[in-house]
Amino acid sequence: MAGRRARAQAERKRRGRRRLIGWSIALVVLVGLGVAAAWGIGQLQERFADAEDYPGPGTGEVTVQIESGQNGYDVAATLVEQDVIASAEAFTDILVADPSIQLHPGAYLLQQQMSAQGALDALLDPARKVELQVTVPEGYTFQQVFDRLERDLGIPASEFLPLKDDPARFGLPADALTIEGWMFPATYTFDEGVTAEGVIQAMIDRQWQALAEYGVAEADAQRVLTFAALVQREARYADDFGKVARVFQNRLDINMPLQSDATVAYGTGNLHVVTTTAEERADATNPYNTYQHPGLPVGPIGAPGDQAIQAVLEPTEGPWLYFVTVNPETGETIFSETYDQHQVAVAQFQQFLRDNPGWGG
């Protein structure tokens, strides 16, 4: 009987201990529930005084990942598993004694065989947090974005590709055929261990933020991004964005085809060029062919930034219906009101091609 009572008491103590450290990291922080006060700090310290602990300070390097939703016992178990601390008890003793301790999810650079206090101090040190940073430039197509994410975040582009054609997963409007144009160009910082879906969602959330800042209604978001992506791809200089937007808006106003080589090229799969052939411009099977199909293309052809979005919403006033980049290397662009004026500018572009026979766009 005495043996059974002893085992029952031990089991009750074990369950009680797990309840003590059952704090959750709920999205942002791990918060103690104040149960230490009910037990008595002195009792807890006496009970776990003999917990095994390394003397520290530790050796080598190890990256420890704290996941959202983990409790204190989970964190301690991870530290033990990676030989950061000698025992879970040594670590959780500290958490129980001080319910105000808050741990944030993320990846942290620690050492092996640290003391429990040393490990906790490291997890509370922002400088120990491992973060990944990536910058996505304006105008990047989905493939360029995925390649950049792979290079800087270490997530294979193959993990992003299946997400491209699933806009509903990210809560995008029904008229969004893909996530193209919704990955806002900016600099992002992610915790190590972030997933491909998490990265894309963060970029789309940032795009929604930009649209909201400009007062764009959700129902108009896809159209604005489609228009802005076109301007982003066609304009080169800062002063040209508003003019390019005005040319396309003037054409839309009179039901004139936009005739953008950039959209045609995108539809052919040539995502890195803006020039096209006569055969490509005559291909009506290309849904992005704005020579053959009226109005805006069926979707964005890249990632528009703030400047392009603002240009669409506030285009420069002017009568222009045409523009051509006469020097693709410098971006020099001429805007014209009449077709005859435009032809003069086109002749300058053709001369550039003759002078640079190896130029391929």
C-alpha cells in the first residue's frame, strides 16, 4: 500500500509540474499564468533545487527554433534535445519562479551545454534571434520573385510555384487569376524556418496595406494592380510614370488598343523582355496581347511598386496617345500626341537597333 501511495503521489506531482509550465506561445509571446504564486516560490525552488544543470557558458553554435503555440515544457524539451541544457527541470524552474518571462517565437543562435539561466538569457536577447532578409525589386515577375526568395531565404523556388495559381488560398479577389502582381516589392525580414506560404502571405498582406494607404477599394484592387504593373514595366524614369499612365488611360478612354509589347511578351512566356515580333503581336490566342484584345490585359505582368500605383491613381495631365523608348539602354522615352510625331520617335528607336545589332532586350 505504501508503495502504491508513493507512486500515486509522484504521478500527481509530475502532472502538477506539467500544469505549472503549461504556458502557451500564442502567436507572439509565451506568457506565464501566475500559478507559481499558488504553489509558493519557496516550495518550488526547494522541490527542483537538485535539477541537473550545465555550468556553462557553452560551446559551439546551435540554432533553436521556438514555434508559435509551444508551451514552456515544449521549449525546455527542445533545448534538452539539442543539448543546450542538461535538463528540462533546470530551465522550467526559472519559468515557474518568474511568470513575467516572455519568449517570442523564432530561431535563436545558442550554444550547446549552456546553463539553464544562460540559455534563457540568450532566448531573451534580440541579438540572438536569427532572421532572414530579402529585397524584391519593383517590376519583378513571379519567377524572378521566386528565384530571389530561393537565393536569399533558402526556400526552393519549386515550393513557391504551386502557390502561384492558387490566389484563393491567400484571400485574393475572384478576378485574380494568379498571385502575380500581388507580391509587393519591398524588403522583408523573416524568422528562420518560415514556410513558402508564410512568405507569400506576408507579401500579399503588404500589398493590401499599400492599396489601403492609397484608398483603393477591394473591388478595384485587381484592376489597379493590373494597370500599375503595366506602367511599372513600361516606365523607366521617375518622371515617366505619370506620363505612361496617362497614355494608357487616354487610350482606354477612347477604346483604343493599348498595344503594349510588354504585355505581349509576358503572354509568350518571355518574362524578361519588352520587345516582340510582328507574328507575336498578331497572335490573338495570347490573352495578354493588348494589340488584339481591348482594354487592360487579363492580369498583372509583374509586381508594381508605390510609384506605379500612385501614377495609375493620379496620372500626369497630358494629351499623349503614344510613347516609345528610343534608347532601351538609358530608358529615354518620347511621348507624342499624334501618330506622325510617334513615327519620328519610332525611327529613332529603329536607328538604335541598327546601331546595336546585338541588343536583345
